[in-house]
Amino acid sequence: MIFSEVYGSYFNAAAKILERAVDGQLTESDIVRIVNDSAFGESVLSLPSKIKGTEWGLVTADLKTPLKHKPYKPLTLLEKRWLKTLTSDPKFKLFGVEVKGLDDVEPLYDRGSFVYFDRYCDGDPYESEDYIKNFRVVLEALRNGKKLRIEFFGHKGRKHNKVVSPLRLEYSPQDDKFRLLTVSSGRSWIINMARVQICSVMDESADTNELPLRNTAEVILELKDERNALERAMLHFSYLEKKTEPLDNGRYKVTLRYDRDDETELLIRIIAFGPMVKVLQPESFVRLVKERLTMQKMLNF
Amino acid sequence: MAYSELIKNFANVRDYINEFYNFGFKSRREFGSKSSRSYDNERRRIESWLGEYMNFFMDGDGKKIFLSVDSRQIAHNPLYKAFKAKTFTDRDIMLHFYILDILADGEELSSGEIMDRITSEYLSVFDNARELDESTIRKKLNEYVSLGLLWTKKDGRKKLYTLSVDEVNLSSCKEAAAFFSEADPMGVIGSYILDKLDMVPDVFRFKHHYIMTAVESEVLYELLEVINAGAKCEIEMFSSRQNRLKKYSVMPMKIYVSTHNGRRYLMAWRFKFKEIAFYRLDKIKSVKCQETVDTAGKYRTYAAEQEKFLWGVSVSDPHHTGILEMTLRIEEGSEYIVDRLMREKRGGKVERLDSRNWKFTAEVYDPTEMVPWIRTFIGRIVSVKCSDKNIEETIKADLKAMYKIYGIGGEEDDIQ
């Protein structure tokens, strides 16, 4: 059973409140803070009074609890089965951990049960020893907030040797690749993990105060709902910040916010919709579409 | 019934999240068959769970609510919150903490002994606390045995309960759990695990991350259990064409996932027509597991043969495949297009014709599925030949329409 109250936010919030109560340190403000942090927007209206009520029998009016131990949070069988499933994923080895206590547990599913039919086939080499080693070094730097010395090839094949502050590891299920998001001298560097030659953690703390500003832009589209284009586009672009407004005659205005670095990718995603989608603004984006179409027309197909 | 931010089942709220997140342009009155009160309650709940991602705009039809998330900027899928809003009774939460507390020292106790402890050591602390009967406690104990939180053993005629042994060191695998809670199709379970940790690592971000699939987790879980059992099942689906719920008797085999739009499909053997069929997970409302299928191996072999000729998830005619050839002009300096072809060709073949021209060929059941992908090469397409001439004509007609709406080689026209 996947939808169960034992995984619920109320149970989690109650467990945190009870931890404080068992220690004899619970205050009214703790309750409100924990509920706000761990439950939902309106939970604070009901949960604090419930937890102190006789109905739940967990905390007395003077903020004591009959519980003798801090709440125990064992893994359910479902959670163990999920963890067991992960251990057969080649990406799991990147983390260098061995999970004990799952010998008698059946995995939740067999990896062959999933087919990622449009995933690109040049994903990262997760089985490569060098890749695994570099991944773990990067993870260590991120974990401890340290700078990295890193040698890698850029997308044009140029070799770089830099000291960077790692920010995040970004994974794309479409590309099946990890990219390391970093900053160095106030400039953002995105490094494909597969292109890292060697890296090492430095003693110096990462400089995460100078986060480069995201370079984003907006594109406005007009969509004609034919051949199910509306539903397809809504799903297709749902990974972006988006706003959709109905116009007339089955047309919609769609506003998407995207990273400028991904402009070419977004361009081909948009032209894949053919005449059902027209770029309205900005003019620079319209020009990009027109350039492609002009090139195409010259091929006399 | 008074409003609560908790829900009994997930099915109702799924449709609303879908509308607010994927579409987000319907007013209250446009939610059709749903009553206004039901709309108000569901909107309020979703706002309570996901308020920071909710926006609205006004137009002539009124207020339009939409959920907007830049999935590249978030470490955790906010839609998982909806799975943590299951309703429960006062006794559920009381017994949860009492039972785990009583058994925390590793004792093996019967339901009667647990009841005695509850009465004397826990309920006695509260004035006017309601008594609990042993059958209620036994029911909860057995529920927790099936969840794997407790173990049980027989001692003569007595059934004893103890905490299940949990040797998993969660803190050692918290980074893996944080990654897979987003990257794995059943990541919501990872999210449950992360909730048990004091500190959740904030190391990962995700690109091309289709978070909406989270709301299909319950259906996906049911299907995976049927696949594991090699069984058949009845799926209930909403048919958009017929605007009604339909039932299908199928043997589930695999889940096909699009990384380009997040859609997921069940590949199954459909008994009625003795064929392989695909069903969108977001349209499946319920799954009822039935008996195991003795001839499962035969259907799987048949499916494996068909999979060789799939471009996506369509088998328009299992007895006929179509061949599509596309020639691209790739000038010097644009060799990255060849790389694109190589990584995106799926079952197709790529060959160099001469210094500038490259040919892609694929034999598939339904070449129509390739059309959007072919359009991504606009600007370089020298020719497209297909055994289905309608596809060639569609591509050409669409190109003409695009020239027209962008005013290429003539007057610009509105989108037709």
C-alpha cells in the first residue's frame, strides 16, 4: 500500500513533536514551528490542538508525553523493497554504499520492466572506474562544501584545468547524463561529468556566496489545438515554468520561461510541433525559427 | 462533512492536480461535472499542500488557477506532498506511537499484553481517555505486520508481536535516496524515506524532469505488482474520445516511459483482441489484480518480436511495418547533427551518402510517430520517403503551412 497515513506529514510532524516531548523540552512554539515546517499550509489550524488532545493521547496539556522513547521510525517493507530495487541500478554504484539488511527482501520491480524508449543512447559510462571515482570525489566536495580542482574537456574538445566551487550535480533522464554545476571567479561553468579527466577535493571552502544569476528568458507561443497539440504541448513543456491562456477559436497563448543556454534545444522542441505552434515573441526567437525555415526552403524539399 | 486538508483516496485529487499543473486555464465553472463545492475543497487542499507553486490570472471567464514549477530549480518533487495527506482516525495515530513505543525495547508481546500496557501506562495519563478494545489493537498490529513494521510469531496458542529488525543504515545511503527519490519511477517511496532523516542532502537538481508523473505512483505500483506476479488484471481507463470510463482485461508486461514529455504507458497483452496494446498511465483510474497467466511466456515472446519495430508506443497494424527514409544535408562544421542522429536514431540506421548528405532509415510499425522528430531537423531535410505516402504529404504540407505563418518567401499569415 503506497498511500498510507504512516508516510503522512501529520505522522511525521507528530513524531518530531514527540521527540521534543520525550526529552522534556517541548514548548508551544516548538509545536507551531514543527507543524509549519513538516505539515501543510493549513495544518497549524488543527494539528497543534489535536496533538494535545485526549483523542490522540500523545501530549498532555502541560506538554508531557506518556511515550518513553523517541519515536522509532523503522523502514516499511515497501521502503526496503524500493531500496533493494535501487541496488541493481548501475547509477547506485556511483554512491559507493552497500545497503545491508535487504537479503531477504524482494525488489519492487525488475529493471527490465521499464523501457525509456526515447532516451538518448550516449548516456554517461556509469560502469567506468574513472567515472565512478570522479563522481565520488565530486560528491565528497559537495557534501563538505569544498572547492574542487578539476581537469575536463569542454564541448569543443578544449582541455580545461580549473579550481571551481561545486554547486549541484544535475541529472537529465533524457540525456542520461550528469552535469556538474559550478562557479569559478563569479562565472558559471557547467561540466559534463563524462568529460572530467581527473578531479580532487581542496581544503579551501567552496565559494557559494557568489552564485551567478540565472540567465533566463521568456518565449511566447500561439498554439492551435489540432491533432491534440494542446495536450501534447502542455505535457511536453511542463518541465518549464509556464502559463497558458485561452484565446479564441481553439487557440492558446503559452508563455514559457527557459534557460538561455538551452535555447537551441527549446527551438527544436517548438518546431517539432510544426504549424500548430507559432512563436510570437521575442523577435530574436522568431528569427531563429525563420532562419531554419529559410534554410529548409532552399533545399527544395 | 467538514473540510479537511487530508484525503481518503488519491483518485479524486489526481484530476485536479492534472488540470492545475498541466493545463491551468480553466475557471471554476469550466470544471464541468464536478460540483462547485468539490472544486472549492480540492483547490483549497492543493493550495494547502502546494501553495508556493500556485498562481492565478483573471480573464473574462473569471479566476484561473495554475500550478507552475521550474523543475530544474527544485530538489524535491512538491507533488509528493499529496501522497502524505492520507486521512486517519484518532486511534490510528494514537496506536501508531503507542505500539512502536511499547515494543521499542525488543519485547515480544501478545495483543492482550499490549492492550494492558496501553491502558495502564499511556491512557491513564489523560483524563477521560476512551478505552480501547483488544480487537482494535489486534487489527492495527496485523496491519503493521503486513506493512513490515512488526514481525509476529506463535508461542503456543498466543500470537506475539515484536518490532521488525531494521539493519539498513539510512544515513549511509541518504545521498542515493535523495537522487533516486527524483530519478526513479517510484521515487515517492524515496521521499518517504527522506522524511525519516534529520538532514536531507541538497546535492542534486534535475533537468527535463517531468514531476507530474508522481501522481500516477499508486497506479504504477499496482501495475508493477501485477507484472511481478505474471498475472492478468482489469484496468479502468478514462476514454477521452468516448468521454466515459472503460474496462480492459490485460496482462501487463512493461512500462514504456517517454523522457521527452513524461508520458508513461503500460505495454500489455490485450485478451479481447489477442494483441499487444499500450495504455497511458495518466488515463488509468484503477487496477484490479486477477489470476496468474499460464501462457505469459508466449505473450512475452510475441511482444519481444514486436518491440523490435516500435518507434514509440504505437502498433497501428501488427502485420505490416512501414519504412521511412530521411536524407539530411549536413555541411562542414555541423557534424554535431550526425552525433544527434546517432544518439537519437533508436532502431534506425544512419549512413553517409557523400560528403554532405546522410541518410537515416527505419522500419517501424507506425512511421507517423516519427513526424515530430523529423521536424526537429527542419533546415536540413533534403528528402523524406515513406512507404505510407500520406506521411510524406503531411510533412510537406506542414512545412508549407509553416512557411506561410512565418512569411517565408511571401506574405506572413496568421496561424490557420
